[in-house]
Amino acid sequence: MMLVYVTNKNGNPLMPCKPAKARKLLRDGKAIVINRCPFTIQLQWDCEENVQAIKLGIDKGSHHTGLCAVGNGKILISGVIHHRTDIKDKMNTRRANRQKRRSRLWYRASRFLNRASSHRSGRLLPSIKANADEVKRVVGKIPLPIGSIVVEDVQVDIARLNNPDLTGIDYQQSNRLDENMRIATLMRDKYQFEAKVFLQKTLASKLVAAKNRFNSKHII
């Protein structure tokens, strides 16, 4: 269902309306267009701010982030944010240019430790900070009275924290694989040492051989 988003005279978001009502307000001069994507109108008189409880869901990802606002069981707006993936390469290029620029200057004091941002506590990497800022900027521009925001709780890759080089089938190799194999071997051997089992089998075979010899002599 197509909707037209509405803001009051002060710019605060209201509940959206149908296109027919928006055309009537624009035709009567009671509203003006302030944005075309998404299409948003602003009322030109003081009105009551009767809004409903709208919940915004965010599915955060490293390359793409999904957004969806729901009110009364209906989807009011949805979209996907395509994050930048060139930040790391641009940072590397900037660092290389900076090093070349400084290498051409003689008798210059070293400045490789003059980066206050790198020593600041709670500092985020440029790529992570850019992704978070993009989500905040888009959420701030949503023309709806958002009452609550729900962010998907992404599962942390514990295995990759212990070993950043994990790929493919490495995830199937548990860090307790050797211990599990040891327990399985003990259960197979009924918690007896291999030497003891070998001795028992050897003694049993010797007893059987001696018994067979005794039987053969007795028959003769």
C-alpha cells in the first residue's frame, strides 16, 4: 500500500496518510512538499499530534542493513542500507600518501605518534564507525514517530575470537575434538589400558592353545 508521510508545522513526524488525502491538502494549500524520496508533506497549520506506537526493527549487517517500521501490524516503511566497502582501501591509500609526503621533507620531527584518536579509549575502527553512523543517519531521517527500536542480537563468533584464521571446515574441528576421541576410545576399551587388553587377549589365546593340546593328548 502506497503511503504519504506527514510532518507537522514544526517538522515533527505524524502518522502517514493516503495519496488521495495528500493531494487534497496540497491542492487546498494546507500542506507543502518537503521531500520526494520518500514523499513527505508538511502541514501548514497547528494540529494535534495524535500518533500511534510504531516499532522500528533493524537487522544489522557488515555490508547490508535492513530496516522496517511497523504500526498496528502493517508495514509503514522498509528499506536496505548498502554500506560502504571502500573505507579500508581509502585509509591505506591515505596512509601511503602521508608516508610519501613526509619522506620528502628533510629535518622534520617524527610525527607518527601524534595521533590522538588512536589513543582515545572506546575508539571504533573507521569502517565500523562509518556503518554505525550510516544507520543513525537513516534512522534519524525516517518520517515516522518511532516509539521503540529493536535491533537484532547478532551471535558472536566465539570460535573466530580464539582463532581469527578459521575458514570452511575448520569450524567443524572442535577445540575438544581430541578429548572427545579419547573418551570414545576409553568407552570402546571399557576404560582399560591397551597393554592390559593385549595381555588379556594373549593369555586367553595361550589358555585356548593349551586346552587344545591337552584335549589332543587325552584323545590319543
